[in-house]
Amino acid sequence: MTFHDYYLRAPNADELRKALLAAQLIEPLGGGEYVSCDGMQLDMIGELVLFKDRGDVATTLPGWHANLRMSRPLSDGERARLAEFVIDPPKAPLRVWA
């Protein structure tokens, strides 16, 4: 099976959730919980922290990060709703699908 991977970065978790809801890629379960729609997996990473020199110095990358894996490419409408958040492609992803 072929997978389509997308790396997302938004200013914060709420903005990313709103975009994913607008693209109909997640659905609310209630109580502030969400579920991914069929044919996709969502890895909400959050803030990314880089460590240099064996963990002595930490740098937090700006934004809220997530990885999206789908069994199909994003539709034009989904891509439009996520356009400002898709990193296409990232230079060196820190977390990838196994």
C-alpha cells in the first residue's frame, strides 16, 4: 500500500485542530477529544525540542507540529484548508512514520 505523508506546523494546537476540522480530517468525540477519520493517522507531536552537544543545550522550534499519514493524497479542498500549515517537504523531519 502506498502512503501519503504530510508534515504540519501551526502557530498553536488550537489553530491546527481548527484546520483539521475544517478539512474534515478529524471528528470531535466530545470532552475536547478528537478522532482521525478513516484512511488516515495523525501524530500530534506538539512542540519540537532540539538538543545539541549531548543534550546540554535545548532549543524549542516555534509552532505546534503534527504528522499526517493518509492512504490517499489530500484532496484539493483539504490541501487548501491546510495550505498554510503543510511543510512541503521538511528539510529534516525529526519524527517520521516507521
